[in-house]
Amino acid sequence: MNKNLYIVPYDFTPVSEKALEYALFLGKHVSTEILLLHLAPDKAKGMVMKKKLEELKDSLNSPYGVEITALTRVGNIFTDIGKIAKEKHAQLIIMGTHGKRGLQSI
């Protein structure tokens, strides 16, 4: 059975926590893999965040049929989320927004 892939960009803020909650809610209705994605500004920060993201993944109580994976890369949210979604053949990107201020950069 093919699983749907949902990407949840995760930056450890309440907004990204809500996006993850919503992805888990949607995922329990279909066979789903949720990819937690963190984009770090540099390799050193990426190593720290990779550990935190793995700890988060391991602490989650995912619904039946939902598999959670984690990926940390060095990159920029404005250019790399779409590239990774295309590379991984994601069906959906579920992310929050920090308001109008963040959208002005897109």
C-alpha cells in the first residue's frame, strides 16, 4: 500500500506544533507518512536541531497507520521546502504562518 507523504516544516514554535497536530489529525484518516522537516542556517546548528527533531519524533504518539520520519538539512525555507517536497514526491505541505510579516518575504 502506498502511503501519502505530508511534509511538516518544523521550527519548534507553537505555530509549527499546531501544523504537526493538524497533520496527525489528517493522517489518521489515510495511510500517511509525516516528514518533520527542519531547515537549519548552517551545519553546526543543523547537528543540534537534528538531535532535537529526532527526540521530538520519538516522543510523539502517532495514530495507527501514521509513520513519522525526521529530516534536517541546511537550507532556506523560502527556496528549499518546495525542492524537498518535489524530491520526496510529497502530496501535501502542512505549515503554519507567523503572520503577514513572514509572507512578505515570499
